[in-house]
Amino acid sequence: MRAIGSSRLLMAASAVVMLFLYLPLLVMVVMSFNAGASVGLPFTGFSLDWYARLFANTQIMHAIGNSLIVAAGTVAISLPLGVMAAVGLDRYEFPGRAIFRRVVLLPLILPGVITGISLMNFYIINGVRLSLATIIFGQGTALVCVSLTEVYARLQQLGRSQYEAAQDLGAGEIACFVRVILPNIRGAVVGAALISASISLDEIAVTYLLTGRQNTLPMVIWSLLRREATPLVNAAGTLMVVATAVLVTAGLRLSRGGEGESGG
Amino acid sequence: MQAKTRRLAAGFPRATFARMSPEMRQKAMWLLPPAAWFVVFLLVPYLITAYYSFGHMQSYRYVPGFSLANYIRIFSTAPYSGAIAQSAVIGLLTAVFSSLAAYPVAMVMAFCITRPAARSAMYVLVILPWWASYLVKAYAWKTILGPHGILNSLLVDLHLIASPMTILLYNQASVVLTLTYIFTPFAILSIYASLERIPASLLEAAEDLGAGGVQIFWRIILPLSVPGLLAGAVITFALGFGDFVAPALLGGADTLMISTIMINLLGVANDRPLASAIGIIIAGLAFLLIGLMDWAERRVTVRL
């Protein structure tokens, strides 16, 4: 592809776009080490002061704890359901299969506030008080599609010969899953768990409407930001970016062997 | 006789389960739990929201009903219908700008980078900003564009402007810029997924027959990338349309978006029926758009 491959204009344009994607994050990371108290320039000197203050802030530390609980709960709900649905979809034809696939993807396609308000109405009608548990059920439902998509893609690659062989040799359905299918899809399962956890740690729209008295980290940062921009948020933001980068790179590597498809 | 009574006593579900073939039982084992979960925690809540949207509030209590008053109010009262139009404009601008920004990067990924390792690295480079915290990304632009932000301090230090500009932030442009920034990686991945499938032989054939880069782009690459381009643009539009984070952090008086109104209705005003009606309208628009995309894709897509 000489004609396209060597186009300088194309290269220059995409370099500018990549710069556009990274510059704001870079600015934030650099400014989180600023000794001064302003979020902007001048950069008065290197300091870990804002990180120290971040870790000394009990409200934020408490929120990080809550976020981790929510992420763990979300994975505990969405992963088993996603794996079951993926196995079912991979193996069986049934009436309503196409509709089922679409319904599962709804929380991903519809703006989060719609899933949020719907679950909020659902809880109110049933007299459930909003708490961390209500957030977990909301996120857990919304994120089933992540596990489903990752695991389904892996199952499709896997084919059915091993499973059929195991069945012919007399393995029951559960033994078959635990000893034949699961070892083969382990990467996708762990990857889906990591990706779901990182989405959960950052989720706002659903969480916003389902939060009771206990706040998650994005909710606390949100309320900090509504008041004023403080360098504290630079430090928190940097840590969040690093955490997601680690979780997602590990997740993608595990579930797709480093090379990705059209995921997002 | 005895067997029959026993079966009746065992209750209907177990009886049905026992009568199933092993294959049916396995099917039920895998599919019933997730299906039941989705009915209870997704479909029922969506239906409740639809039901709520036909009622109204009276002295802080919900009164069920079957009236279209909420919908009529949304479409005929300026703040609501105006916010829907405003959200559509912002969503559209976001979709257009992020597709434009995404295209060259997707092309470089698909055609210029040939080594698999380099391509994986590029893929990770694109996907990382997409996964970085949404809130953090919106906030990053606030620190850049704000009155004490990086851009203003830089321009003042360089003596290009005398005092910080306030027009950079809290308007429609800053919201569109931020949403474009947030959704560009998604658009890149979506377009790349289409470009990746174009066989190299096709492009080489065109080249051998004397087509230049521009001609190859307009007559082969662009038409074949329509599905990815459309899918990316539609989802970007829908997410931009329903966003409430960017307008809350970076928007101003001219950026009243529909999700913001919906959330405010749930807070102080506590008008859940009206908020539910807005939710149903947003969902309806999203479905309409997805249907439209399916239709357009079937019409425009060139089969290889």
C-alpha cells in the first residue's frame, strides 16, 4: 500500500489527533506533582504534597473503599450471569435469541441515566432503600454485556469438539464445564472481570441515581469538582488513570492475547 | 393413578422440569438464570418507568394514571423541547467531530502500520484514553480551559493576551470539545474494525490499475468503511445526547441538556413521572436511531 501508506498528510493528521488524546491527561499528571496550590501554571516545583493530602483525606479514602466493594460486588453478579448467557447463546438456538442479545446490550447503548432512573423507580416501588447494594445490583445488571461479549467471542473461537468429546466420554454437564470449557476460557473470564471492575470503578450515570448515603469515589470527586477545581483532584485523577490502565491492559491481554478486535 | 397425584403434589415447575429432555434441561440451566435476571432487573424497571411516565405528582405523592400530559408538556414547553434540540445539536457535533478526528488514525492503524507488534502497541495507545476515567477526562479540560487554567496562564505569560479569557469555558463549544475528546477513541476503534476487513488485494489491484491515493480513498476505502463509520457515529451521538457530566462540569447557560433536566427533576423538584417520561423519550430516540442505522447500513453497505 504505497499510495496510502506513505501519505505524510495522513501521518501528520493522526499524530495531531494522538497528541489531542494524550495532552490533557499528561497535563493532569504533570500538574498533580506541582508544589503550588493552583490547578494551572506556574509549575512551582516538584512535590508529592497532593498525594499525601489525598491519602490523608478520610472522605476520599472511605470512598475508595466503597468503590472497591461495589466493583467486587458488580463482578460477582455480572460475571456468572455473563458466562452462563454466553455458553447458552454459543450452544443453543432458541426462539427470542436475537431479542435476548439486544436486551442484554441495552444498558450499553442507552444513555446510563435511563437504566439509572428505571432501577431507581424499581427500587422505590419495592420500598428498597438506596445503598451500596442498590448500586451493585444496578451496575451488575448493566455490565453483564461485557462478560457476555468477551466470553462469547472466546467460545466461538473454541469450537465444540472438545466439549462433545468430553460428553461422549460420559462427563456430566457441570463436570464438562468445570474441567473442559472453563480452563479454555479462563483468560476471557479473568479479562472480563478486570474490564468490568475498571468500568465499575469509574461509573457515574447509573451510580448517581442509585446512591444512598455511602458514596463511591467518582461521586466524591464529582462533588469536589462541582465546588472548585483543586489540585487534589489532579492527584486522584492520576491514580485513577494509572489503575484503569493497569486493569484494562491486563484484561485485554488475558482475554484476547494482546491483539484486540473491535471491542470498546 | 398414584404417579399422577404425586406429580401434581410435586408442583408444576418440577413436573415440567422432569418431563424435559436432557438437552432441554441443560438449555434451561444455562439460559434461565440470566434471562430471569434480565426480566426482573432490566425489563421490569424499564416497564415501570414507562408506567410512571403516564402518571403525575400531587402534593409530593405519586398518583398513577394514564395521561399523556407529561409527554405533551415535554414537547410543547420551551425548556424541555429546547433542551432536546440542544442535546441533539451537541450529540450531532460530537459525532461529526469525533468521526473526523478518528478517521486518519484508523487509517494509519489499518494501512500504514504493518508490523503486528507495532499495530498492537498502537491499539493499546488508542484504547487507553478511552478507558481512562470519564470524570477525569472532563475535569482535565476544565483545568486547561478555565480562567486560571493552563491555556490562559500560558497565553498571559507569553503576553499574547492581557488578562485570562473567560470565553473558553462554560459554553457549548467547551462541551462539544470535551465530548469529542472523550468519544474519539471509540470512533477510531469502530472505523478501524471496518478498515481492517478491507482485503489488501483490493487496494493493490486498484494501485496496479493506476489509481492514486486520493482515488483509492474515495472509491474503495471510504465506501467500505461506512458500516464502522455509521456505527461509531450513532453510538457517539447517543452517548453525547444523553450525557450529563460534561455539561455539568463545562457547560454554561447555553448548554441545558435533557439528561441534566431529568436529573434535576429527580432531585429538588422530585417529579419522577415527568423525569420518567423524559427517560422514555430519550430511549425512544435511541431506538429510532439504531433502527435507522440498521436500515442505512443495509442500503449503503457494499458486500465483499
